[in-house]
Amino acid sequence: MSEFKTNKISPRKGTTQTIGDSGDTLSIPCGVTVTNAGTISTAGISGGTINNSGGTISGLAGVIEWDTTAKTSGFTAVSNKGYFCNTTSAAFTVTLPASPSAGDVIAIKDYANTFDTNKISIAPNGNKIQGSTDTFESTDEGAALQLIYVDATRGWVLTDASKASDISPDIKYVVATGGTVTCCGDYKIHTFTGPGTFTVTCAGNPGGSSTVDYLVVAGGGGGGWRASAGGAGGYRESSGAASGCYTASPLGACVSALPVTATGYPITVGGGGSAGTPPNISGSNGSNSVFSSITSTGGGGGASGENNGIAGSPGGSGGASAPLSPNSGGSVGLGNTPPVSPPQGNNGGAGFYRCGVGQFGGGGGGATAVGETSSPSICKAGDGGDGATTSISASSTSYAGGGGGYSDNTPRPGGSGGLGGGGDGGHISTGGSAGGTNTGGGGGSSTPTSFAGGSGIVIIRYKYQN
């Protein structure tokens, strides 16, 4: 075995100094600096070794000193070191150096050929691996990995004979609790029919899931006494693109899912507005529903018929206005108030009074349609505006329909509630119904009392496995 003992080795620029074709050893005494201006092939490349007894090595990008004591648990690697990793007992994580320099190298070898059983994970420690801030993993039996730090843009890059596909991002999925939890294939669905907390314990990553789809419906407005109906609660939904191919309503088109972090998200489920009572009481507005940055506004209450021409209340969808003797009613309740995009609801309809025939209340606004204005030509009360249909819960369900208006003419019935839980209107002293529970439907108008709006709902859906 030959031995180099010169105090300084300086290969000419562009040349190659080969050590190890037959197991050569380069000894570096204390205080000696070895500077490389060309290429040095050493241990792990041509089979030689470097024995450094206190000297300084500079410019030897790619040179690796192997730690021959196999690692069996997580550790932080040191630049220009190689490590044998034994995952026989358990998977663990190698954390890369926090402050690497260009040209720094880390090598990892599957000591016991068990990476396929217990993976090795590689954490970037505030930097990047192949341009990503994700933790990467290798699940290949017998894998040998060499990473070189290039720059802040690409970070640590896999080199030599290995392929970039030999390691992949450590896939993580959203993990959460709260509400009533059901599963649909690879997706979890959290349904809140009352107040609660959506608690995220793992925020996932883009390789698995890191966003959630949602449906947030507010409480519907109450029907006004003996006249006009309540509007539906505001309806807001994401597109569904992040959590499976279910059918979202048109209102969810192009609406992005929400990113989440590991924290608790308080959930508010709005109650329905109270019904109008005699004498001359309009229905009250429903309450808001809230998840994260999404607030759906309670539906507007319907107006009372004895308050001549009173306006319907604004809200997620607007309440209908009262008849104005002897003509159509006053200003309808405006939907999508306050405004959001896409709109969370529509306007209510107007009531109408016809001398000698009676008064006919307007229908409350719904998520996808305005409330119907009562018809003077046929003396018909207004129907509620239709709501929206989605299968975010894994079954096709409609929400946020407007309530139906009241008719005080015996042979002419009250208006029908809109699709999605809208309550029907009554006529004279019979009929009518409340908005559907947990649909956000508007309450129907009737007498001697009208009907309350339906409570809202919050549904959250995300991918939890593959």
C-alpha cells in the first residue's frame, strides 16, 4: 500500500489525482491544508481512504467520510459524512444540516436492506430537497443515496448513479376531529349540525392533502305573519376539486378549497329566524354560520301583511315584502347581503293585494333563484326560490330554499317552499310549514302564526388516505 505524506497536494487545474485503485491512504497531519484545484477520487469512489488527524480539507466537493457505526434512530447529519442507516426495528428520520454550503454532501445507505419495510425519511431542516420544502422518503430495499447541496433554489439534489425517483416526498394527509365523521372512499366528511370545533392535528402536505372542501349554510329567515315568507340562509361552497369527484352546486364552481393548519377551527351553525306572530310582526332573520374565513349570512325575515307595504329584510337570501294595498308590495329583501362572490343567495319576492279578493304574500329568496312575486292576475301567492344541490355529504342533498308566501283566499293555496328545505305558505287559517332543519330553508308565512326558518349546517370534506 502506497502512502502520500506531502504537506500540500495541489493537482493542476483540470487534472485528476486518483487515490485508491489498490486501497491507497492519504494521511493529513495536524496543521496541514489540502487544497484541491482539480478532481480527487477517494473513499466510496475509487476505494481509498482519507485519514484526517486535525488538518484542514478545503475544495474537496463530493468527498465523503463514512461513519461506520450504523444509525438506528433519528439524527442530524453533518456535511460531507456518509451514514449507514439500520431501520430493522423502526423507521426514522435523517435531518439534513441546517446551514449547508454549496458542494456539501450527505450519503445514506440502507444498512440491513429494510427501507422497504421501515422507510427512511430525509428532512430538509429549513432548506429544500430537489426544489421542495417537503420531507422526502425512500422505501427502496438496499437504497444508496447521495445528496449534494447546490443552492437555495434547488437545495439538496440527488446525484451519482441514483435517480431522482429513488426518493419521493413524504406523503402526509390532513388529520382532524370534530362533528359527525363519515367516510366516502378515501375521503372523510365532518358534519356539524350545531356548534363545535374542527380540530386539525396534522395539516398534511401537497403530496397527500393540505386543503379541505366545505359547505357552509346559514339559518333561514322566519316567515312574516299573514303575508310574506322568509329568505334562505346564505349558501357558500367550494368546488370539490380537492376532495373527490362529487357533484358540487354551480355556486361552488371555481371556488378553491381552504388550506388548513394544525389548530382548532370553531364552527358556528346558525339557527333559523323566529316566525312572525300577531299582531303585525315580521319574521326575524336567521343567524350566521361560520367556518374559518367563510361566513354565510342568515336569511332575511319575511314581512307582516298588516304592515302596509313593509320591506322584506335583507340577508343571505332576502325575505319577501308585504302587500301594499291595493297594489304590489314595497321593497323586497335583498339577497347576498353583505355581498360575496359567488353570491350566497337571491332577493325575495313582493306581495300583492287585490281588492275584494285578498292579499297574497311573496316567496323568500333561495340560493339559486329569487323568490316569486305573488301574481295579481291569478291571485297566487309567491313560491320560494330554489336552493342548491350538492353531494359533498356523499348523498345528493338540497339546501337553502326560500319559504312560500301566504294566501288569504280560501280556494287559492299558499306558495310552495323552494327546493332545499323552504317551508310552504299557508292559506286563511291552515297549512304552512317551517324551514327544514339543518337545510337553511326559509320559513313559510301563515296565520294565526307563521313558521320559523330552518337551522343551517357546516360540512367539511378532505382526502385522508390513498
